[in-house]
Amino acid sequence: MRAVHARILTILLGAALLFSARAAGAQKDPFYKGKTVRIVVGLTPGGFYDRWARLLARFMPLYIPGNPNFVVQNMPGGGSMIAMNHIYRVAKPDGLTLGMPNYGVYLDQLAGRPEVRFDITKMHYIGTPEKSDIVLYARADAPFKTLQDMRKLPEPAKCGASGTASADYLIAKVLDDTLGVKINSVVGYAGGSEIDIAVEKGEVQCRGMTIAPHFGREPFDGWHKRGFDRHVIQTAEKRDPRLGDVPTIYEIFEKENTPDESRRVADVILRGGDFGRPMLVGPGVPAERVNILREAYVKSINNPELVAEAKKARMDMEPMTGEELQALAQRVMNQPPGVLKRVRKILE
């Protein structure tokens, strides 16, 4: 009898220990509790990449179990190449370092630049709040008003650029390759704000930039009021309402009977703007944490308070999910050899 009782006691004790272990596991703190998440922005403070990062940093913790602290770190340089290399090679793959690079960094990889230490197809995308088309603006006193005028200049117009994957550099290269419009890209500015200052000082005459910030902040509000700048061309497939009198590059292609191959190559480069202002993490981050971040992103971007703040700040919204960006990354990188050869030539 005693042996039976002892056996029952052993079973009950084992069951109690198992229950306690399971209960402890169930009560285990979520991974993100007490943690700090960094958003590494590949451009200088003040621009729309930075503004979106700081806005999302306020809302995403609300939807992440454990409510971690979010901080924003600017890491400009090389059109976001420095930031991307850091996220891919240096940051721990633990889901605590997010990146918001220039949307055009994929082109540095397509071009085969030796400085690239990342592979965008292996990154995990969290989402983007908008798509990004480009407008080429110029000082109103520049000696040209149209692309046709720019072709006739004795010397190419000088446009500022922050890097080989930035919007300003890309539009210049596409216009040269597809329409024969020569532009002297002055590369090396830390970010868009620095180029705008250079335009005001007369160091450069023009800049290509995404449309949303051009109509969402200073110095452009003041410029438009006093007629300081003019708009030459836009890369949207349809005219943006704010640029109703400015032709799209696709309209110019039709007007000038641009060859189909040139149009396809331009599309590979320009439609990359659909990446918008992407948020991502590096390879190796556990799938469950990627999913947590994606879910928090979607809930944040649909939060009425965030939407209201974005609208008040004139920050355009046309969001895409991380899954959609993941598919886009695969699509733009898988091009026929002929297209890749032409793109690489453009980006030399």
C-alpha cells in the first residue's frame, strides 16, 4: 500500500512540476519588453524619411507586445549605402534594428557597385507609407524651362545629388539615356536639405526629388509663393494634381517615339519609387519577430491619430505591406540580361 501511495505521490508531484513549468512559460515576458528598437534612417534629419521614421516610432510600440522604446538614428552617406551595409552586416539579426533607406538603394546592387555589402532580396520588409515619384525642379532664373531647352544648353545643367541611388541622380541618368538630356550631377551632398541650400546659394541649378516633400515643407512653400523655382518634368505615370501643368516622362516618351527598350529600362529604374520610404530589417531576424513588426506597422499606419498627423504635416499616404515590398524586391532584381546590362551602363 505504501508503495502505491508513494507512486501516486510521485505522479502528482511530477504533474505539479510540469504545470508550474508550463505556467512559467506562459507568463514569460514578451521578447520586446524592456528593449529599445532603433530605426536607422539612411538620410539626414528633417526630410520626409526622417519625419516618417519619427512618426512611426511613436505609434509602433503601441502594437508590439512588451511596448518597447523606439529611437531614431540618422546614418546618412552614399545615398543610404552606409546605412544598408550597417543593417545587413553589423546590426544583430534580433529585430531590434530597423532601417529606412533611400528607396533607390536596390539600383546600387543592380549596378554591381563594389561598396554594396547587402542583398535587398534577403532583407525582410516591414512596409512603406507611400510611393515616391520624382519631380525635377530648377531655379526660376536657370537658362531653361523645358527638357528641350536643356538639350540646347552649351554646358549641361548642374543638379545636386546625394548618392548614386538617390532620386536626384537617377532622374538625371534616365533623362540622359532615354532622351539625350545631359545633366552634370554634383554628387556628395549629405542629404536633400543640403542640396536645397546649394540651390538657394546658386551652387547648383536644379534637383530631382520625390514629389511629396516638395509640396510638404520649407523651403519649398516659400519658394512657390515667391516664384523661386519651376518644375520641369515628373516621373509619375499620370500627372500629379499639384503638377498639373508639368509633363510626365511617359508623355515625353510618347511624343518623341522613344524606343520600347529604353522605356522598359527607364521603368525598371523609375518604378522602384514604389518602394516609397521602406522600413526593413536584415536577414536572419526570426520570422515571428518580422511578423510582429509587420503587424504593428499595419496597425500604426491605419491609426486615425497617425493619419491625421500625416495629413496635417502634408505627408502623402499610399501604403504598401511588407509582403508587397518583398515581392517588389524580387521582381525588380530579376531582370533579363539585356535590361540589366543597359541599367548598369546607365548607372556607371
